[in-house]
Amino acid sequence: MNWKQELEDHYEEREAYALYRMVMEERFGLSHTDILLGKDSQISEEKQEQLKEILERLKKFEPIQYILGFADFYGHRFSVAPGVLIPRPETEELVKTVISLAGDRVPAQTQILDIGTGSGCIAISLALEGYKLSAMDISEDALSIATKNASNLGAEISFIHENILHPSPCSDKWDIIVSNPPYVCASEANNMRFNVLMHEPHIALFVPDSDPLIFYRAIVSYALSHLNPGGWICLEINQAFPDKIKQLLTSFGFKDPIIINDQYGKNRIAYAQL
Ligand code: GLN
């Protein structure tokens, strides 16, 4: 089977090879060198059938992470399925920012809440650094994937099933609240890649154009009553709204919000102290 022909009608040459290489490595244990030596054309008929199925799925722009069932994030391997957003490299910056905000607090005594945990990638990565984590999501599907990830990776997390837009009363307090909520405007959908738009959960991605900060308002308001004094809020944001998010934080009484860029130079993280 000519994978090049199959994939290059749908992907750029480099991406097509990257996908093929990943499938060979993860599914069939063949390295880049093995491919150069032509070992990929010697795989069994059964494996060829599997490969054919995978190529068909890739041609429909199904994300490779859903096909293989995992995504790597912050040095850990997370199970992913269509019920959760695939962890993004830029979200690793959020984890790093939270760690730097925790500063010299003792990790085992630092309580962190992750709102909208999805696959659990943020919460679990932080828990594996020694912090005390709670993780919230509205989606039971997401919570079950996150619970499985926590147990596979040996992270202890307290999971909370909750809709942040209508939270139930709770007297718990945290030192840091982190979130990567849905922030893509419905009108931005036409600029999105097919693999994201057609396969990732819209509930984790989109907000109405009429109220793009809906989750930020809810999270910031929740943080106001659930952060310990001197606590931090740390949010992944839509690059188009840094000033509006800063204003929002200030209007709720957070001090001197800071925006930082991701590795692509886009406004991506907002943080502030109570
Ligand atoms: N950064 C993601 C994307 O561009 C969106 C993540 C989110 O909505 N929180 O697909």
C-alpha cells in the first residue's frame, strides 16, 4: 500500500510523514531508520490491514491521538478519546506557570483546583509534581477518562462533578485555581483545522460570540470565594482577549493581572493574585 499517496492528498508532505512515522513507531514498533531500510513494507498481512484502517481514519482527519488512544503532555502519556480535548503543547506552559506561582510553598501543602479538567492533563501533571489537586468537570465522560489517567499515572486527585456556570455551594478553598476553559468563538470555527473541528468535543472548545468570556466570569467569580488569601488564578486564554480578561480580573479585585505568551508568541496565559 502506498501510504504517501494515501495521505498526501489530505496532508502536507511533512505532516503526512510525521503521522506515518508515529503510526509505525507506536503501533508496529518500527523506527525512522526501519522505515528508511524499507522494513515497513515487510509487515505482516494482518498489520497491513490494521494500517489500512488507520490510514482511512487519518484521511477523515481523525486526530492521530484518538486513533492511537494517547497524547503525550508534560512528559506523561495520557489516554485520550473523543470525549476529551487532546492536550496541547501550549497548555504545558500553563502547568509551568502554576508551578512558578506556587513559588516556595511546600507542594504537599499547596491545594490546587483545575476547573474543566478534560483528560486531566493539567491536574495530573501538577499532582505528579507533589501538589494537592482537585479537578472539576461537567462531563462525566471526561471525568472517567481523567480518573483512568490519574490511576494509570499514579496521581492522587480529588475529582468533582460540577457545572462551573451553576456551581453548588462548597466551602473548600484552594491556593491556586487553574483552568483551560472553552474559549474559541463560534465565528472562529471556519479558521480551525478539520481534525479539531470535526472530531474534538465542541463542549470543550466553543463559546458563543455573544459572550466569549462566559467561563472566565464564572471561574473568576468562583475563585473569589474559593481562594485562600494571597491565592492565585491562572488561566489559558483566547489570544484575542487579553485586555478583556485583564479587565475582568481587575473588576473582581485581583491585583495586577499579567498576560504571557505561548511558544508561538500568542497571548495565552493570564494570571493574577487575590
Ligand atoms: N487551544 C485550543 C485550540 O485552539 C482550544 C482550547 C480551548 O478552547 N480551551 O484548539
